[in-house]
Amino acid sequence: MSNGKKCPECGRMSLDHSESEIEACWMHIKAAEWVRSRVSLMKMSGHVARSFGTQTFTESAIEYPQDIMGWIESDATSLYIYGACGVGKTYAARAILYDALTSRSTVGEVTAHHLIAMARRFDGHITTAKYAQFKYLLIDDIDKPKWSSADVRFLWDLLDARATNGGRTIITTNVKPEDLRKVLSDNDNSNGSIIESTLQRLAPVATVELTGKSLRGTK
């Protein structure tokens, strides 16, 4: 950073930076470059959504409860984010994945609908192996699919494998935690013990509700 140029990280003139500030901004720039390269690779492999890399994640973008942004440092294995449509659940989850990436952790993202479709089309063990490998995994919109008994057994297998590997899982949904059992059992005669065991694989879980007006369509 030469003294006559603006810092590409914070926008201030480089002349106004102290030595420690120059080093901090440079580290942020290098981390952002690394994350962009990783996101590009993961987008091509299908491990994160195509829109993931186009979003800018800053603490001031949306005011989230501390439970969300502090979850990585917490003892909770899973994070359950729920709320109405458009309040920023997926955005918040991706912000966490972004933070995990800057720490060189492996991350993945998949909608629950796509996850089930893959398990039904291919061998469930293949799908489990694919998504059990990530340190952090976002399962988006868990309430949207119609869960069969076989689907719930697959979800149990995936969460069990992730727990064995020390993985941490983020769930986003419109339904309250107490209604998730109904989501998983409402579409056929699912085995209640499998559902309970599946939910236990998420424990210990941090639960956060996001409220407010829909952010969709706003600039």
C-alpha cells in the first residue's frame, strides 16, 4: 500500500494508516481473496449455492442476535435459525459459513429439498459421504420437502456421520423448534424413535428466531 493510494479494504488513504492498521487491512484483503477462490471452486463443485459468492457479509449489513455470529465459538454443535420468509435466515447462515472459510474450515450448503432428491436418486451412503465431510454444513429450508420415513432415516445417518466427524450443522426453517417433529412425521407413518434420535443428533443446539419485515426486494 503506497501512501498516495486508498486502502482497498477500508477506503482510507494509506497515509493515514498506522503500521498495525496496514497489516490488519492487508490480512483482511488476503483472507477475502482466499475466500473468493474457495467459493469459486465450491460453486463449480456444487458445494455452495451459486449466489453465495456474490453476497457481501458485514456485521453492519443486518443486525443479528449475538447468538448467531457467536455460534462458531460456542459449544453448541448445531444452530437452528427460524423465522418468517425473507427475514435473512439464509443470509445469516452464509455469513457464518463465510467466517468459517476465513478460518480455513471446510463448508458446504444444500437445500433440504435437494439433499433428499440426491439421497433418493443415488445411494444414500454416497450422499451421506459427500455432506458428512464438511466441518460446517448449512441445510436450508428443512421444512420445505415432504419427508418420508426413508428420508428421515437418511437424515439420521447424515447427522450421525457428521457428529462422528465433529461436524457442525446449521438448519434454517420457517417453523419453530417444537414443530420440527411434525414436519418430519406429517407425510407418512414415520418411526417416532427415528425422529427423536435424529433430533438428538443436532444436540447441543443453539436456537435463534429472526423477526422483522421481509428484506427481499430491498436495496
